[in-house]
Amino acid sequence: MNLIAELKWRGMIQDIMPGTEEQLAKEMTAGYIGFDPTSDSLHIGSLVPILVLVHLQLAGHKPIALVGGATGMVGDPSGKNEERNLLSEEVLNHNLNCVKRQLEKFLDFNPILPNAAEVVNNYDWFRDMRFLDFIRDIGKHITVNYMSAKDSVRKRLEGENGMSFTEFTYQLVQGYDFYWLYKNKNCKLQMGGSDQWGNITTGTELIRRKSGGEAFAFTCPLLTKADGGKFGKTEKGNIWLDPAKTSPYEFYQFWLNASDADAEKWIRIFTFLGRFEIQSLVTQHEENPNARIVQKRLAKEITLFVHGEEAYNQAISTTEKLFGNSGNLSVEEIIQLPGIPEFPILKTRIEEGIDILSLLQESGSFSSKGEARKLIQQGGLKMNNDKITDPNQVINTLDLISEKFILFQKGKKSYSLVSSLNILDEFSANPNGRNLENTATKIGNGNGSVAMSSDGQLGIVFHVKGDWFNDGHDWSVRESAIRAKYFMFTYLSKTKLTFYLKVLVTSKDGKIPKEKWIRFEPSLASNDIYDPIADQEEMAYVNSVSQSNIWDKSLINIETAVSETFGQGGWVYKKVIKFRIRGEGKIKRVLFAND
């Protein structure tokens, strides 16, 4: 198989360095692509580089997937207008582990193969490198003039925000990755998106200047939609490869709803179907466009590739029941179908009576009231199969199906559920209830304090420093709340508060109980497990919450957090023991709830 010819007809090559095709024809060649660990899941924008590595391996060459533990700490300026937030080492470690697990699903790592895939982490070779060594041994080979001429650098330097030295050095760091792999893994090829061309050629130039070697490269075009929209984005955000973030049903629907122009382009890129089979599908589609033959085959092939046959069959079943017989399905039947996005909200908000715009925004099913209002005015929103015409309509418990759900339908193709949660236990700044200050149990010799706010906004101000385990305050939950499914805290954003939840888990057979800590921190999105204290209690980091100077809330599914964090170890969530708050900031409310 001629790899370059194969990728060209699929529309997967934009730039290519002279001699690359000849190198691949001459011998088995190791080639690598870098993956950015800015999240704990890859999204469908990462599928093109994943598929390039798969094609590389199918053609008899050796794929190397590099996860950027070091470069992730710096941030790639390519295609960015301003510097992005840097992630902590804990977040990066968690993201790296998640990305590695996803990559291992798609490539063949069988060690008996001469071209077995590998996953490498560039932090492994940067960890012990000193700054002076780097600028002396690497920096001297690439001039500032050369680096400044790159488009990714030049555009930023000409812009209003400029560029930090950290970002400016990124291409050198990535260039050294290629050099290190060339020297230690005999890797002679780098691939990536077309926005990476400048960084990639810095690597080939470094190899030439430092070792006198020859390396090669090609890039893939950045995908856009035919209507000019950004590929891989929906009104809910990214389409993720992790089924916990984007259900297989939603994943399947994304591809099924592709336009004709996009589907004809994408089926070449995102499937392994041959040229003649694809042309046959396109011809059939042109004869009967309403059958959406290309879209259905595209959605099938890519869903099978990413999620497997069982998930694909489930997505098909839900799709057929919703859209094949939607007129015959009751609301009660629809809410039982797997894969429909679900957005929780406290039942007390519905009991009090809440306007529909606030309901849709607070539950997260719409990003803003304005977006929801616009759809209502256009006649495109249904609630429990009835069209909504008044954006000021008040929702109450009479609107709940089975005393729990409200079904929304956006247009003809998008369903979502708002589910109500029952509060089991609540701690707040209100002095008449389970007051946070009055119910706190001080631990250790904490050198901080807990006091009521004095600025007119009802809240508890926290200022606790010291070791997380030995200093702080604990709260025990009521017996009725120990089996809570959800943990929610309302806090003033842009704070430095940390929330710890202690849970009891057991082995799958229920015979071995163990207590574990989970940590929830604003801006921290890590599930990395580590052993911070002598008595071997384990902690995990999970979730992220937004940052703005307003009262914000984070709602965490405890079962999901435990499953994602400790599930691979065979642990099953049983109950909540207590929670702990530390740091500096203001909090209004902590509660535990169930469906």
C-alpha cells in the first residue's frame, strides 16, 4: 500500500516535505504525531491524526503517539490569538493517562509486531533537562530570525496581545521532541495538522543542523464544515471520544446529521472504506438524497471504530425509536431510551416555580437565556411534546413526568431531559439551617479561621492554610444522605477553595471495604490517584468548574466520579462519610441530593 497515495485521495494531506514518499517506499519508517493533553479526553478533532497513525501502521510502518506532558505545560501558540491558561502537573498527569488509554484502543501495540505502536511522553526526556543545557545544546542551532518567521509566531507578534517567551520557545521544545525520537527511536517522520507545519519543520531543521540527519514530514488540512462552521462543535460544545462526555447516541447523531457536502468529504477521511465503495455510496445518495445513505454509512463506520458494536446498536435503537416512530412514542417511553442527554436541576427550584428560560439555562441544556428565547420565538422548542410559545412560561411540578423529568425537543432532531433532584442534606450560610460555621468540626491545629461574610453577600468566608489532611474543618452528613448520588457546592467564583469528599467504596464482591478521598477544586480537572499520607488513604482529583466573579455552582455525580476514578481498581461506591473544605474564598451552600 502506498501510504501517501492512499492519504491523498482521501483528502488527508496538505503539505509534504520532498523525499517523504520515497522514504516510506524505501523501508519501514517510524512516524509520530503529538497529542495535546489539555483535556482528559480527545475529541473528534483528534480523529484525523489518530486515523493517520492507523493508516501508517496498516501500510507496514511504525506509529508513535506522543502525549505532550512537557509541551502541555507550555502551550502551543499555533492558531491561538492569546496565551492559554497553563495546567497544573496534577491535571496534566491525569489527562495524559486518559489520553493514553484512548489511543491504545485504536492502534496495535502487540510487541511481537516489528511495527508495534508506541505511546511516549515527552516529559520523560525533559524532566531532568536543565534550562542552561537546553539553550546551550539546542537553542544555539536555531536562530531567532528563523523562529520569528514562522506564521504562528509572526501573527502573534503583530497582534495586540503579543507573545510570551514561554510560547515563543514552544517550537524549540517540539523540535527537540522530533530530534530525541530521531536519535532514540529512529523516528524519521512527523505528521500533524497544517497549523503545525512551522513547528514540524523546526524539528527537521534541528535534526539536520545538530546531527546532519535527514527527516521528513507531512500535514493534514484542518477540517471545516461546508457552511463555514467549526468542525466538531455543537451547541453543547465539543464532540468527545469519551462516552461519559458524549454518549454514543449523540456521537452517532453528529455524523448522521452531516450535510451532503460534508458527508461526502468526511466518509473518505473518517472511514476505511475503499474508493469504489465510497463512490458507489455517493452515486446511490445522489439518486435518493432523502435516504441519507452516505450519512448513515459514515455514522455507522465511525461509531463502530470509536465505540464498538454494542454502543452502535444502542445508538441505532434509540435513533429508530425516536425518529422512526416518534409519533407513536409517549413521553414516558422516550425518557426510558438510553443516550438522551440529561441535565439535572434541584427539584426545589421547580417546586418554587421557575420561568422556562431560567430552567433551561440553570440545568445547562442551553448556554444562555438568549439562545433559549430565540428558539422559542422561532417555534422550535417543545416541552413534553407540546410547543412552547411563551418565553415567560412558569414551570412547576405539574410539568414533571413521573414526578421527575421534563422532556425538551429542539427542532426535529434533538432531544434532552431535565431531571429533578431531591435534596437529602444541606449546609448553608443561613444561620437558621444546617449552618456551615456552626456544624463544622475543626481538625488538627489548623491555623486558619471560618467566619461569616461582612460584605453584604450572605456567605461563609474561608481562610484555612496548612496541610490538607491535618488542618481544616469537616462536616458529617445526615444518615439519610449517606447514599447520595450528587454533591453540589455554590461558591463565589475566582476563589481558591478546595472541596474534599470522603466516601466508602467496596470491592465488586462487596467483601473489601475501603475509605477514599476525592478532591474537587475550581479549574482542576484531574482524576490522578496518589498516596499523600502515611496511613495509605488514597485521594483522587475530579471535575472542573468555571471561573467568573459571580456566585457559581458545581454539581458532581458521585457515582460517576468514583467509577471514573477508582472503577478500574474494581471499587464500587457505597456511601458518603463526610466532606471537608479548605483554602481561601467564599461559599454559600453545600448539599447532597438524589434522583
